Amino acid sequence: MTKEDFDKAAKLSHLSFEEGEKESFIKDMTDILAFADTLCEFDVSEHERMKMPKTPLDDDEKSSQSYSELICQSKKSDGTYIIVPCAID
Amino acid sequence: MKKLTHLSVKELCHGYSNKEFSPSEVAKAYLDKIHQDDGKIGAYITVNENISIKEQSKSLLFGIPYCAKDNILTKGLRTTCASKMLENFIPPYSASVYEKLESCGAILLGKTNMDEFAMGSTTENSAIKVTKNPLNTLYSPGGSSGGSAASVAGFEAAFSLGSDTGGSVCQPASFCGVVGLKPTYGLVSRYGLVGFAPSLDQIGVITRNVYDSALVLSEIAFHDKKDSTSALIKEKDYTKGIEKGVCGLRIGVISDFLSDGANTEITNAVKSAAVLFEKLGASVEEVSIPVLKHACSAYLILSSSEAYSTLSRYDGLRFGYSQDTDISLDELYTLTRSSGFGAEVKRRLLSGSVFLSQEYFEKYYRTAERVRFSIIDSYNKIFEKYDILLSPVSPNAAGKLGSSPKNTIERLLGDRYTCCANLAYLPSMAVPFTKTSDNLPVGVLMTAPKFCEDTLLCAGFALECENRGDFV
């Protein structure tokens, strides 16, 4: 695994690493990918990719919950709106 | 006379019905034992000091003290997953399994140590503490349910609950000389089990003997509508017929696992178990399942990919550890996860991000999926001819603490026998069989078709009765 590939994987995972520890993780990731590559020796042509079921379960139509029921179920509300933690300033 | 803490679940039931002792006496005996010895073993993360004895119930588990792996949610009682990320997390709801055991009147003694988020095989990845093998405290109890296995082997609980994604119940049970049962996927509710890889995870049972496993399974195996993967099964008594023996049972010994570099003492144990089964009237043959050679790499890809998704919820916003500083949302996510997770968890997340990335999704994830189907097909064909498959649990017995291989793949290959059952949704059980020349326990692993736990328990019971080894 290259350093660029590692940095991309780290960004996707929402992880950051000190420069010192990157080398050890890059080595681990290289070993992991090499091991994963052994799977390519196996002939999968007989096995189809996973498909969605042809006949999904019948839709069971139910009426929506009322606005007041939804407000009551929320963790925190002011009676009119659901209150959520402020995440962005 | 046996100490109260040394009685099996069955013996405790008899004692209660004959009024030889009471649940509060037994619970006190266990708590005293934990306070006295757990400092040396380190099985428990949280001890439940607020035990209350419920009203008498008809369940055979009434008054039976147990512990649960610390990834099983217990409302009001800290659940950490042995991670800094959930160090002070108090769950607002309980796992269905815990609620069921509460309704039975079983007594929760506490929550046990584990590898962080169930990722590991020695319990040394815990961010909280190290657990030692009660049989020899220089050695690891295995993992990731190491605390659960150590608590039962160290007489700090009559039984324990663990979770098994790739061997995390069976392997530590084998390392600690106790019985570990991983049920069929869907037999035991996963509602309230903190996820690692949802298509592989299953709550399992660790006990000192096979009969006790059957007793506990009878209570925790039920259909749970809160778990969308819960099997539509009727509850049953798994102790019925457990003593019928193995005469006529068709047993296949997986030959591929006897010639892939496992320790000789381990492979000899499996061969001796096969001979014992033959002596008891089973027909035993060697069988080869070549695709199982690829099970470990498929397991690595699928479990890491699922973990990448499952652990994305730990973002420092809604619950758990958070880097509470004046930073952007993206920095909050990254700093929280980087300081909240340990190294092994990070490795799995990084792997998962690669396996699921657009560039590599077809090459890795889709291929692993298809290998999984091939494994399932192979097992289905094999189980037309055999009732039980026999194999080693692990290529080696317990290792010394701190001596885990530095190489990630070598560590992962320790799961190569146990992960097969998880990939194929099958039940498996580790039963202690012998000891190594270093006096460490060695178990044998039995795998059965889906929902054939009674066959598994019957075979395990027969093996245990005939073998009569002294493991704990």
C-alpha cells in the first residue's frame, strides 16, 4: 500500500495518524491486502453475485403516525419541534 | 462437600429445589470469590454490586449467577466494549437476552473483559485491562470473549455469555478448559449486542460442562421480533435427549485442518477424539472441504467491511467519547475516533474502507461474498453425508501474554478453523479434551447443520462423559 492510498483510507475511516505510526500501519495494511489477494486464486465463476429476492414480501400498508405521536416519541422536544444537539455553529 | 462456586448450573438447580442453600448465599459466595481473586485474573470490567434476588420463577436458571461480555447492553449498568470510546457509557436499554435471563431470575454478577469491540483473539486489545488465564496466569485466556471464559474457568460465574464473530466464544473456551457454544445464526437474539459484523455475530454460551450449555441455551434461544434476523423457531428444551449417545452418528473429520501447520498436540487431540467417537459407536471418516482454505481471507474482508459500517456510529456526537473542543464537525469525527479507538480496531476500519471502496469493491468484497456462498454450498453437500464435523479449535493452545504474533495475518490465521461456522451461519461447540505438555487445555471443535444444536450437544455430552478430563 502506498502512502497516498493509506491517507485516502484514513480519510474514509475518519482517522488520523502521527507520521511516526503511519509506517507501522502501512506495513500492516500491505500484509492485509496481500492476504486478501489470495482470495483471487479461488474460482468464483460458479457462484452468482448476491441478488435481491425476485418476489419481495408484500407491502403491508399502514397509516402514518400522527404528528403528535412522532413528537411524543422523540427523545427531546418543545412540543412543536424535535430538539437535536447543535452540531454545527 | 463442593464449594458453592464450584457447583454446576444443574447442581445449583438441584440444591435450590432441595433447599440446601439459597440464591442469596450463592450470589454472596460468587461476589466474595470475585473480590478475592479477580484482582489476579482480571475477568471483570464492572461488578454488579446491586444484586437483587427476584421472586421465584419456574425457570431452571432461577438464582444462577452469571456474567456477560461487555458488549451486551445492560440498562443502567456500564457497557464499555472494552473501549475508550464507550468507557463511561450507561445503556438506555437492555439486550433481549439479558431481559430474558432477568425474567428467569438469573443473577448478573457483572460485565466481563474482552478485546475492544470484539476484535482480537487474546483479550489483550482491551483498552481497560488485561485478563489472565486462570489455569496459568502467565497465559492469555484467548479472545475476544476472554473475560467470559476466564470467569467460568476461575469459578467467578456459573456460566457466562460471550459473542462470537469468528471464534470468539469457542476459542477462549478451549484455551480456558471450558465448554463454548456458538449457536446457529439467528437462534439467539442479537438485539442489544453491540455490533462488530452483523452477518457473523452471534451471542454464545460458556459453561463448565455440556449439560449446563443445554440448560442455558434452552432459555436464551427464542424468536425476538426486535431482531430482524431472529429465526422463527419454537423454543425447546435442549437437555431432552442429550444422553442418547452417538451410536450411528456420522462424523466427518476435516482433513484439511489436520495438515495445514497446526501444532501436533492439537491435531493429535482431534484424532484421539475421533477414535473415542468410533469407540462410542459413531462412524468416523476423514473429509476434505478444499474451499475452507479461503475461509479466513473471506472472513477478513467481510468482517472488516461490516465493521467499517457498524462502527461509523462512533462519531463523538450522539453518545460515547467525544473530543469536546472548538473544532469543525469533520475534525470532531476524526479526533474522536483516532483517540477513542485502539490499534486493532483502526486496522480493521482501514481494511474495511479499502475493501468497500469503489476501486476495490468488486475485487475484494464481491469475491469474498461469492466465496462465502461456495463455503455454504460445500457445507450443505457435506451435511448430506455427515451429522457432525470435527476439527481443531485453534492451531495452537493458549499463548503467553505479550507473545501474540506481531504479524497481523499470523494473528488472524488463529481464527481459520472457527470462522468457517460463522461464514456458513452454522452452530459450533468447543469441548475441552486434553492438555498439552505445558499443561494447557486443548479443546476440539464440532460443527453441525443449522439448528441442529441438539445433535451437537448430544455429541459433546458423550465425548465429555467418556473423556472425563480434569480441566478446571
